[in-house]
Amino acid sequence: MTVSFGTNALSRDTIATLLTYVEGKKKDFAWGSNFLMWQPTLTIATGVVLTHGLPGEMADRIYNELVERKTLPYFPAARSIMFYSWFPGSSITWHTDYEDKNSMTIYLCKDWDPNHGGEFCWRDWDAAFSKHGSNGPPDVCRMRRPSFNEYVYMTDAEWHATTITAPSAPPRLTLQMFFAKPGGAIDGRQSESVVTIGRQSELIPNDEVAQENGSVMDERVSVTLLLRNGHQRRLAMAASDPALKSLLEVLAKRNDEKLQSTVFNLEIEDGAGSLVFGASDLVALTSEPPLSVEVETPGAGLSTRRSAAILGEPWPALGLVEPSHNPVGTALALADLAEARSRDLILLHCPVELSRYGATTVGRGGALVRSYLNELLEPSPNPEQVLIDFDLRQSLKLADARVFDLGNILFSMGREPANAAWARCAEVLTECFHRRAVPVLLGGDHTVTYAALEALNRVLPAFGVIHFDAHHDFYASGDQGADSTLTHGNVFHFARRLSGLRHLFQIGLRDVYRPAPNARPVGDGILPEFVSAREAAQREPEAIIAGLRPELPYYVTFDVDVLDLARRSGTATPLRGGLSRDVPFDLLRAIFARIPVCGLDFVEIAESEDGRSETADFAARAVLMFLFSLRSPDPLSSYVFS
């Protein structure tokens, strides 16, 4: 369906009631703004837009009228309405809206002059501009001037924008609506999940709580909602509030497409305003005092109980990750990470990608590595099933592998800043390190390594880093402002400031480097040692790692562009030359055998030109070798089976 337009969206009485309500809210503390509520990419070049979520009763009146007037063809189960006041100089950049929701804008600005600006720009999907073939905004678009009580109806996440409102224009008034697709959204309370909420020391089912007057579960608790884009909001709610249950169910069932289309409209400031957001915008929540939560989700013939960590102690228990659709080994709910054992291998993907080079993307690195690992590490009903490594001449029982997949860090690239993903990643990895589990982080670009090292710095007083890379990642422009931003090219300028870092050892650096004209040499603090790619290829592994400090636990970070990728590019920043697979393989084998490794990552992984990924294949092979080093494999006696 294309973008559609219509007139006479609402009756005069409803518009008059709405504007009277808005007039009465002008002096109340019930307004947000685009700079607080929108993603940063939408506010690049705009003035202020004031926002206010309409209360549920008024929102339902408007939706009912839209259906009665046949402006809207159905009544959505999940819905929200925001009132916007666009001040002079305001606009919104090119973007697409939610894939799982429809949207409508109703214009409430009377006698709008054509020179006031604020035109709606859009491009329908067609053969020349297909939904799955476009990589950005259109070069050619259509435009429509806003007119009083007209509406724009969008159903397929089309690209659209709004031009700047002229300095002489009055505020442009609109209603902005997001709502579930027909038959696609449900209220969170209709979910099949069973959420049980209680005090830290006791669990009381919600159905029982409702019958207990004076129960502790009817006391109000402070609930902090962590939303996308780094926003958070604190609300007072009863622990038995159905809305709290719905929030928890949304976090617990990230793969439920119907549930994820829920739109929340929560009262704030004692009913003076509303907080409106979609389920996909909810990242996590915590409570004070702490509440214990259990989530029971029916599975394929089995009932899977996931006991969440106590909300608020010591980290958000739900909402930091989403399960992988193709988990390696055993899928692990974040709530169950508290049960992890020492030396359990925990996989996690952080899809941050700050820079793209043409069509090459590294944001799917985790999925690519999983595709190689999944078949080999899939749990087997045969308790004697083994995994054989011919290179190591060893065999390992799959039952002893203890490989768990946490899934992917929740992150919407382009809609929220990368530091939101880094913060979530650091929180999850901190818990892994506390449990003495061994995380294997899959990038994403090299900035995710800093999140891992920041987490490690919270737990260990001293550690070292072994860094495989063609580049040293100490790049600097000499401009203090520019160099204060973390990128995949300067990650170790940030890492060297961590209090626990004691040793940085770099392997595989190559080619010629010219520092920026304004950059100055650094002579203090932790400075790296390095082995060039040429030296690594010519020396024995034992001689190369002889300078590592056995008393330190080491974190190993592996940028796949250290490999020789002259024929097939499997990374975003390939550099001529490089190490053949055998060189880093033997080096990693020696490191795993002699040095305590507390964590590992593989970054900058991309698809090769032939559709496969040479670099993902290497990363998967290295993960398997690391797994064997963590366990007690048997010497290979036979590999013949019948």
C-alpha cells in the first residue's frame, strides 16, 4: 500500500475538546521535546518540537471516532497518540518508522500559508525504489502541504521527512499516532507468558496478590524504565499493577512479534501527562525496593521457567539482550546467567558498526560466526556424542562442552547512539566476569572491545590484553575534540587509561604508518609492545609469547584484518599482505595452552565477495580451539564410526 491522504479526519467537537485540553496543559509539567524523545538522527537540523502524550480516555475517543468516520479501517488493540507543537525552525530528517506498526498524522494548523514550510515529503515503494533494495533516503520524492484536519496514513515504513518551518510561521500543530497493524498486536496481558512477581525472599503469583488486601505486593515501588536512545523514566507503580506485568512480558518475550507491537501509554506526574512508547523502545527496567521475578514461557512441548535476577540488584535483569534465532550450544536466558559456572563459555554478539565501507558491513559478524559453529555444537541426545579436532588430535564429549549463547545486545543502529550498546554490553560482560565464566564476544566493529575491557576493569584489579590486528588502533588526529570520541581506529587510546591494564601486546601490525601532522608522541602510561606481521610469520610461537606475563589474566581481541585477505575480503578494512591462517592459529594455540585467558573477541567480520565469510570461518575455528583448551579433552584414539 502506498502512503494515503484524506480530509475531515475528526469532527469539529473532538478537535475543539482536544485543543481546549492542550490549552489547559500549557503551564503544567507535562511536556517533552524532540531532543528528549526522538533518536539523535532525527534531530540533526531542527528546532524545538514540544510533545505531549494524550491520556488514555482521550486517545480512545479519537481512535473510536476515526473508525466511525472510516478514516481508520480498524480499531487497533495497541495504540498511542502524541500531540506535537512544531516551533519555527523545526523539522524532522529522512527516516522510516516502525516495521511492525502503522502510523497516522493529523494536521491541526488552520490557515497554513504555503510559505510557512513544514511540508510532508515522502517516497512510495516501487520497482525503482524497492523496500529491500534501498540503502537510504530517496533522491527524488513527493511533497504535500499540511492542511487543517487532513491526515497522512502510512502502513509500510516508507521513507519520509518534514521540511523546516519558516521563522515567521506560527507553531504547526499535529497529532502523531502509532498503532498495531490489523490483527497483529495484542495487549501484553494476553501473552501466553506467566509472570510471577514477589519480594526478594518470596514469590507471590499475581492472581493471588489481587485477592490479598494489605499484601506487600500492593505497595507502590519505584520502577525505572530504560528506553532506547539512553532515556530513562522513573514511575511509581504497584507490584501487582497489570502494566508492570505487561512490561516484564515484553522484555521476556523478545521474539514474540505480536507482543512486541504493544504500545504503552503510562500515566506520569499523577495523571498530569502520559509516557508513550513502543515495546521495541523498552530496553530494561529496575525496581526499588528490589522485586524478584520469574517468567514461565511455554515452549515446544516443554515448560521453560526462567528465573530472573532480582530487579535492581546488581544490574537490570531483563531487556539488555535478545535471544539469537540460531543459538550456538545451549541458549541461555540473561536471567539464568547467575547460574553460570567458572569456565563456562558464553557467546554474545554486539552488532555495533560505526563505519561502513561501500556494501561491506560488519554488523552481522556474530550471525556469520554462529552459522559455522551451530551445526558442530548443537546439543545431541546421545550422551557419548564427541567432537573431534584433527589439528589437536583430541576428542571432546559434547556433554562436557558447556557452551551457552546469550544472544545479541539489543541495539538499533542509526536510531540510537553506539554508547547505548557499549553500556549494555559492559553490563552483561561484567556479570560474566563476576561469575568467572569466559565470554566470547562477537562483533561488530572494534569499539565493542572497549566495552569488554571496561567490564573486565570493574572486576579484576590487573589484567593484560593480547591484540591481533593489522592496525595498531592508536590513531589520532591531534584534534582534542575529535579524538575524544571512541572509534574503531582509536580504541586503545581509551583502553590504556583503564586502571587495571598492565600489559598490551600487539601482534600482526603491518604496512607503513604516517601520524597526523598535529599528533604528538605519547611517552607515559601503558604503552604497547608489538610483533609485526613479518616477525610473526618468521618466529616460533613460543618465542613470540615469551614476553607475556603468566601472573596476569589476559583478554584476547582478534581483528580479522590481521589475516591475509588479498583474494577475498571478509572485513571492512582489508590491508595488503597479512598472516596466513596457520600463523595466528598456532599463536592462539600456544597462548591458550600457556596463558590464563579470561575472555576473547573477534571483530570486523564481514561476508566475502562470494557470499561466504573466510574471516567468520577462522573465528569459528579459533573458538572451537579455545573451547578444547578450557576442557579436558581425550587424546584422539579413533575417528571411524559406523
